[in-house]
Amino acid sequence: MIRFFKLCSLLIAISVAAAAQNYDEAKVPAYVLPDPLVTALQKRISSQVEWENSRRTELLTLFADHVYGAIRNDYDSLSIRPVLVNEHAMNGRAKLKIVEVAVFKSGKSVRLELVLFIPKHVAAPPPVFLLLNNRDKNNTDPTRVVKSGFWPAEMLIDSGYAVAAFQVSDAAPDNKDTYHTGVLQLYPQMLIQPNGMKAIGAWAWAARRIMDYFERDAEVNAKKVCIVGHSRGGKAALWAGAQDQRFAMVVSNCSGNTGAALARRKFGETIRRINEQFPHWFCENYKKYNDNEQAVPVDQHMLLSLVAPRLLYVTSASKDLWADPTGTYLSLKNAAPVYALYGIKSTLPEKLPSPGSALHQSRMGYHNREGEHNLTAWDWRNFVVFAGIHLKGVDRNKTDRQQKLTRTLYE
């Protein structure tokens, strides 16, 4: 009987918490967004030089100290060990390499396994799409026995891109009790610092080490790497892309609060819900902002601003209210002033685009997919079109034809 009452109490608590989430635009509170172009000392930034030498560094520090945790990229050495090479993968269309990237510091190590397919029909080292895989390993099956829309590797290969993925759990298990057993073994002091990085920071750190590897692999174009993340992986991809300007293109898919969506809207996922459900994701300092979003010195449009002037593609799904499609789109629009410093004009319309539409015209891209919280072949096809226009410089008509072809082949 006691266990029954405990179960009922738990179910009631869950129901009350769920009911507390806001999904009504009329209940979004009045809020003021901090200006990405005004420093902490109230100096307005008006040039690229001022942005890069002053405000950009200031924002990275604010995000590190209050949200994602301190940035650490020092290590003693990095080694690469081929685990498997298959010259005839995908019926001869690609070369498969499974590579172990091991990073050493102070006598300890973390090992990341990278799955990499390289197209064989291209004349020069191709651009690379790198996925931070926060789902089951079968989604990036190197044998291709299991194929998933979450990582449609054949589509990318046939479009002339290399495609790679690593498991975020190699860097930090997505578990509040064991997250410290990966990357954080190298930086144990982070575990006691209020601004110490946790799992999301570790995943971003790992993506940067994979970039270190790409710079050593002559078979891929390390100058044209696109980092992709979905949901919590999208939060980490944005943080990695904000820090590391070597990533030429950053894609955030349905990343929600503390990803691409504005926290101050208090719509769907909130800072409190994140910190209570996933206390191992962000630094301890972030918990000070539970139910206190207006006090955070940053918001997510400022994180998107840190990608400028590189390619940025943000997505939503029409039924994914938890990740706040409107707040995601507003965040992207409010990053436009920083892109404008570089002469990059936003072509984003005033209102959230209708479901099923995609905006590829400028270096700040967006789409709103019909459906639920997911990463699908439809999403990837639009990433390919956007990259074709801006990363490869392919004629738009050609990418439209390619889009029709991939729709036929992969759906």
C-alpha cells in the first residue's frame, strides 16, 4: 500500500510539472533581450574588429561562466588509430574508415570512435558533415545493415559529401551518475568548480578533437566541415561551433532551450526543467537562473551570433512545442545584427515560416519541418541544399534538381 501511494504521488508530481509548462503564446511574459552588440560596460560595437577583439570574447566567457562551463582545450597529445578501412563500402561508392581518436592528459585518456564515409566519385577532398550522435549507435551503423533517416549516409555520399559521426557517450555518458567518467577525467577540477563544464561541454570538446583529426586527414576538406546536432546534441553542436571557428557551417536541429530557442520566452522547455531533469548537462552556476531567466546575462540569440560570419542553419518541427519553434526563429532573427557587421544581410521574413518551408537564400538558414521532435531525411536534404549553395557554391538550379533526386531515392 505504501509503494502504491508513493507511485501515485510521483505520477501526480509529474502531471503537475507537465501542466506547469507554457504552450500558450498569450502567456509568454514580457521580456527584454540583451543586445549582442553592447558590451558589459555599455559600449556599442560597430565594427568587425571591435566584435572579434572585444565583444565576442566577452560573450564566450559569459556563456562559459554562467551556462555551458569553462572552456578547456589543453591536452598533452592526440593519437589516431585506424580500427577498420573498407575501400568498397556502399557497393563501391564510398570508402569507410573507423578511426579511434585518443586524447591524453596527465596520464589519463579519453577515446572517441569516429565513423567516416568518404565519397569515391569526387576529384578533390570533399566537405564533411559531422553528426554528434546522441541516440543509439545503430543510427550510425558503419555496416549499413541498419539505415536510419537520423543519419542518411548514402544521401550525403551521393551528394558529394563525406559523412561522419561519433557517439557523445564516448565523451560523457548522458547520465547524472556517470557523466564524469569520460572527458572530465582529464579535467577533474571541473567537477568542483561552479563554472566547470559537464556533459554538454564535454560533447562540444569532443567535437573539437574530431576537428583536430580532420585537419590531419588529407582525404577530407577540413576547411569545409559542417557540425550537426539534434536536440541535446544540437545544444552541444552550437556551443562547439560558437567556440571553434574552424567549423565552416553549424546546424542546430530542434535544439530547444539552451540550444537555439530564447530562454526568456519561458515557452515549452525551461531552464528549471533542464536543470532538474538533466543536472549533469550544464555548469552549477546555471542553476541560479531557475525561474529567473531575465537575470541570465546572455540569451540564445547571442550564442547564434557567435557563429557569424560562418554558415548557420537552424531548424524546428511544427509539433515540437517543447523546443519552441517561434522562440528558435526569433533567436535566429535577433542574431542578424552581428551578421550585418560582416555585410551579410538577413533575408529572414518577419514571421515564423509555415511548416514544410525552408529558407536557404542567405548565410542564416532556417526550416520548419512538419512533424515531431526528430532528425529526418527531410532535414538532411535541406542541409545538403543549403550547403550546396553556400559551402560548395553550387548553382541553385542544380541544388533544386539534386533535392528532387534525393527525395526520390531516399523517401
